[in-house]
Amino acid sequence: MVTQEQRRRQLAREKFLRQQQRRTEARRKAKVRTSVIASVLGVVLVGSLALYTTGVMKDDSDDKASASASTAPSPSAAKDPCEKPAAGKVATQTWKKEPAMSIDKSAKYTMTLDTTCGAIDVALKASAAPHTVNSFAFLAGKGYFDHTKCHRLTTNGIYVLQCGDPTGSGSGGPGYTLPDENLKDTSLKNNTYPAGTIAMANTGQPHTGGSQFFLVYQASQLPPSYTPFGTVSAAGMKVLKKIAAAGENTGGGDGAPNATVVIDKATVGKS
């Protein structure tokens, strides 16, 4: 017999798939328009790959909110718990191909996201996800993540904060894609990404990760399709919980964070 919870999850997945189909079709049409414009003007348009999380940005607004989500402040009542962003501009540089491997795959690396809401330290999995960790070390070294907003927070069904897009729109990327890695990580049990996981966003197709990533602040049921490449520290989890507690701006469980979450500085180094 199908339980009410199983039925709720089934309905959420079905709604999400419909949503992603609409997004994919819209993206296809946009590519066609871009191609036509380029041929008419006689110029080659080189843009960043559109990246968004499929599976991660699930919309469960038709279903009742979980207990944790129901206690989140409404958009109008939420108070911003974070500080003002540091002065500076977002980088706009992109690259045509993945950077050459420069990290030591056998070494331990740590990424620190100094955000307006507090520092989020991440122990990176260099040996299990070398391409991903190498890319983050490269991009952080170029200041790619500095002054960027974490543009999406989900508080219903799945529980993640999404960051890594310089445009803040959910469609930005570094210009290259990464191979999927570490999809059989032992932490991914029963199609669940545990709290503290940092993983790559993608377009829903294999090997389409770029610079966008998501931080799981509460265990979330997702298919193992998103490269898990690190674990957030206990102190970092407190920062994520603070951001989540402020809620998101739609009240429907998926929108921009009410907290002003800006990565002032991102650094990657050997730990």
C-alpha cells in the first residue's frame, strides 16, 4: 500500500519533471534564436553554458510543507541575518576548456567560502572528484566566485542552498563543463544526499557541471546524478542553518534566499 508520504514524494517528482521539461524546451528555443541572430549578423556568439540544478531545485509547493519548512519566516516577516557584502565586482571571464590538472590528487584540500553570513569551510574530496576539485581551485584562484550571490534556496521537499553563478540568475557558468565524478560515494545511501554534502549542479544531462554547486543543509532525497565533492564543517553547517531559517522570497519553498548570501571571497588550498 502506498503511504501518504510516498504519494507526496511521487507527486513532487512528477511536478519537478514537468517543470524541467518546460525549462529544457525554453532553453532549446533560446539556442535556436541565438543561432539565427548569429547567422544574420555574421558574428560568432560565445557565451557561457546555461547551468541549473535539476532534481535539486524541486518545487513541492502543491504539497504540504514539512515541519521544518512550516516554521520558516514568511517573505515579508523574514529578517536578514547577514552582513553587507564587501566592496568589489563580480568577475566576467570565461574559458573555452577545462583547466589542466594542477592539484595533487593524493593531497587533502579545503575550500573556504567567506560569506556575508559567516565562513563555510569544506573538506574537498580531491582523490574521488579530481576534475571538480581542480576546477574549483582554478576558479577560486581567478577570483571567479568572489562577490557572487547564492541565488537559490529550497526549503520544501529538498533542502539546499545553490551558489556559484556569477550572473546570479541560475544560467551562468565558466564556459566549460566537467565530467561527472564520485556518483557511487558511500555517503549517498537510498538516493539521499546527507546534510553537509556539497555537490555540483547540472543541466540534467551527463557531464554538464560547470561552476554552480549546492550545499545540503538537511538530508535531501535526490538521484545520484550530482557530483559530491566535499563535506561542510560543523561551523559551516551552523551558517547554512542560519541562512535556511531566514527562508526564501516566494514562500513556496524555492526562491532567492531572504538572507543576503554573498561570497565575499573563495579560497582553495591544501589542508
